[in-house]
Amino acid sequence: MTIRFAKAFGVRADTLMRMQSAFELAQARAHKADLNVQYFNLAAPFGAEQRAI
């Protein structure tokens, strides 16, 4: 789809992909308080207590 937009609007496809990526990252950051993610420590032994972020 990006190639089609690039051809239609005369913009490079990689530019459009960077713009889309920046937009999605901004949206994720705007809603990061809504995320419930548990910290995963690879160095901790199995069964060790994990901490919430």
C-alpha cells in the first residue's frame, strides 16, 4: 500500500513508513498509562518474584 501512496503523491515510500512509525509510537506513548505490563527480569531465577512497572 505504501508503494501505491508513494507513486500517487510523489513521496518516497521509506518517508511514508517513517511517518507512520512515528505516528504509531506517539499514539502508544500517549496511552502508555493504560498499559498493564509486568517487568520481566531474565537474570532472576525461575519462580522469583517479579515487580510491576
